[in-house]
Amino acid sequence: MGKRFGRSFYTQATLTVGRKLLGARLISRVDDQLKEGIIIETECYIGPHDRASHAYGGKKTQRNEAEFRIGGHVYIYLVYGMYWQFNVSTFQADTPECVLIRALYPLNGYQTSLSEKQKMRLANGPGKLCRWKGFNKQIYGEDLASSSIVWIENGERITPRDIRATRRINIDYAGAEWSSKPWRFLLKRYAQFLP
DNA sequence: GTACAGATTGAG
DNA sequence: TCAATCTGTACT
């Protein structure tokens, strides 16, 4: 517990990072508020071949350029005009691959009077966790290996038996081949709290 | 310049 | 089931 993941963690294969992030703790200090949560759901995007990736076909824009950076950088963008999505770049430089953090189990930064159910609702979705954490364009490109605003530390010990893999959410537009890939990972013991 | 869809969410 | 809400991207 309490050890920050460095560059060598994020430069592993994207599917490996997607699985190993489960059980880890996402820590951030935004607006002087230290908030910590266990990562319980992730999703992998492996451009340029992945039709669901923003970098499909090698497309590189001002919006997704962080995806191309060496593993460990924050790629955050707005969807549906109102929700931020927090991603971590993975693998090597110039490989547009990343992991979307889809849900957290809050460890602090909430009213202690909240019920377990209410607490779980704070960050059990990719848009909700950014709202809870206060994440927005401000953290675009931050390096998780050295940032003082946002980083990830190891946490719960996870074994393959603790993980469930499923198809990714809301990317049917990418076609059957890509939307059916089992690149979404979640911790079984928290599955009951996911929508 | 203008059109349009989207890695979501919460209400009805 | 559906609207909210807005920016990046594509196309005229």
C-alpha cells in the first residue's frame, strides 16, 4: 500500500494495465481537496486499429494527442457536452492506446452520514467520477508518474479470479467486431454497485 | 459557416 | 425511453 505507480507500470501492454489498475487507488488534489478512490471498473481502447478508439486510423488531433504520449499521461475529454471522461495513456510513445477509468469506490471526500449505497453512487460511472473528483480540462496531459495533482498508488491485492471481463459500453457504432471485444474489466465484488 | 453525433446520466 | 448540452470534427 502507498506506492505510486511509475512509468514502467503504464508502459505495459494496455490490456495488462487495464486489469492491473483494478484495486489500485486513484488519488487527486483538486481545489485543495484530497480525494481517494479504489478503481473498480476500467475499459481499454487500442488504436489505431480499434474502431471505437478516438485514434482509429491513426487520427491525431488537438483533442486526443495525449493518447499518443508514453504511458502514464492523462487523456481527458468532454462527451455529450457535459461529462468528462478520465483516461490514462498506456504503452509506448506514439502508440494511441489508453485505459478509461469507469468507476471508483470512494475512500474519503464524502459526508460520513452517507449510506453505503449513496456513497457508491458518487463515482460509479465515468462521468460521475470526474464530477466527484472535480476533474476537467485542467488536468489534461498530467503525468501520473510525477504529478502533484493526480496519481495512482497500489492498493487491494487482486487475483485473476476477482476480475470479470465484458464487452465495452456504448460503442456499438464501432461495429460488432470491435464492440464485442472483452476489453472492459471490473472487480466482481463491487459489480453489484455498478449501474 | 454550418451541421451533427457522441467512451453519459438521471428523470419520466 | 428520452432530453440535456456543447465541442471537435467534417463538410459546404
